[in-house]
Amino acid sequence: MKRLMTDAAAWLDRGQDVILATIIASSGSVPRGAGARMVVTAGGSVSGTIGGGAVEYRVQQMAAQALIDKQSQITSFALSPGDKEGLGMVCGGDVTVHIQYIPSGDAKARALFKRGVELFSRNTDSWIVTDITDGSGWGMEIYTEDDAAGAPNGHLPARPSTLETNGKTYYSEPLTRAGRVYVFGGGHISRELVPLLARLGFSCAVFDSLPAFASKEALPDADALYVGDFENISGSVMITENDYVVIMTRGHAFDFAVQAQALRLRPRYIGVIGSRKKIAFVSQKLRELGFSQAEIDSVRTPIGLDIGADTPAEIAVSIAAELIMARAGRINKGNAFLC
């Protein structure tokens, strides 16, 4: 989304009209659900995706025509063989797409996209809300926690939703979410993990006791870098209940020290790299410190989904996948996956 907004703002600044295509409703089995977006220019440049395949190709064709007509519209697709749009897909679902014309001369639109980009560098909740009452028009606002009371119904849902209020219909979805991934240890896996998480919309901070392992040169995609004492992480960072903690320092003693401190801070997620033998040893030490078994079991360790990962890049993928599940609320505090 950050890349999409950056590209959209740049194209508008260069005098190019754009189409913002958004899936505003979906059901059944579909490639992408509500909230998927893509920007299209008259020259055929595209940023983002609404799932690829026949739907995306058809929407790109419609976007090209909408740029000529200078008109927005809402259209629906039934993704099944022989459907009315002739897409011939076998997904068996339905999607509704808002094809939104945005002229380059609209200063408000340019400012909105630039504000959206800026919000990705802040650790705060924000939402993007579009007036879809009249599918042929457009109106869009970004709200943060500070001005949420001014949103439709004074309420901003946690998931993409359609809202009805005062005779108008709005589509609302989270834009940025509070919660930063604190990665303790800036080694090989971190250097694979941080750029991957950045592409997935996570804000990342890396903490290490050595400057060389927490440098902008080594970790250019990190939003924040901290050099501090693994025995006193709160002296450098403030971890909240919205945050995620990933622990993979240079040694077991440092991992244990950070884990014990993180458990007391009660973040949304704690994951620790390590073997099962190490896990048993650390669990016993944590019990000796007075932690309950439920608190110990809340930690994801060995960290990451079991995909047979071996290399740093593969391990990074497994950790990123688990963090996506945590962000989506698919991992509970008991260390189990929610269906």
C-alpha cells in the first residue's frame, strides 16, 4: 500500500490522471479479498494488484476506458465458468470493484496520497474511507486515532467494511496499524527478514548491542535502529501491547534475557529462535523466575511456521508467515493457531 500510494502521488504530480481500483466486497473463493488495490495510468503503468488473472486484466481494460471517459464506476464479477463477464474462472466467488477516476489536477487527492505515505512511518492506527454512495463520483479521507470521531458513524472498523450512515454509503479499511516488530539481533536472518516484513506492511525496529549489527547500511529497510544492552531493553525501546517481539540474538544468554523482559511487557507476539533442547532449558529457567506455564507457552518457539526452512532467507519467510497470522488474529495467547 505504501508503494501504491507513493506511485500514485508521483504520477499525479507529473500530470497523469490515474484510476484507483479497489475490491470493496468479496465472497467465496477469490484471489484477493476486500481491500486489495491497484493504480493504473493511461500509459498502462500499474502499481499494486487486485489478484491477477482475468479479473485484473478486465479491470485494467475498464480502467483504460474510465480514464478516457473521466468517470468512476462500481462493477461486480462472478468468478465461475460461464459467468456474465465471460471470465471463465473456477474460483466460485464474487468480487465488487470500485474503479475510481482521480484527475491529476485534484490537489486534495495528491495531498491525501502523500499523507498516506507519511503515515507509514508513524506507529499509529489509520483508516482510509471512500464515499461510494454514487459510484460515478469519488470522495476519500484518511482518519487517524486523533480524528476518528469525525469519521462516518464516529466508528472505524478493524476490517474492510461497508458503512451506511445519513443516506450515504462508505467503504472503510485500515491503512496503517499500530504495532511495530522489534527484532532483537541484527544478524543474517534479520537482514533477510526486515526487508520482507517491510514489503508486507510491518514497521520494523532492530536492536543489537553492537553498532555494526544495527546500522542503516546493513538494514536499510528498518524504520528504527537501536544500539543498547540486551539486559536492559526498556532503556532503549518502549514495547507496547500492540507490538511484536522477534528474538534471535548472537547467543542463548542474550535470547533468554530478552525473552524474560519481553514476557513482562506483554506484547501482542513473542517469537524466539532456537532448538527444542534450548527451549526446554529456557522454559525451566523462566519457571524459576516465577513465570507461569501459560506465560511461557504464549511464546512462539521455535519461531516461524514449520515449512522445512533451512537457509536464512527461508527462515525469514517462515517467520514472516507467522507474523502475518499474528497480525490477522490467527494466533492466540496460548500459542495455538486459530482456524
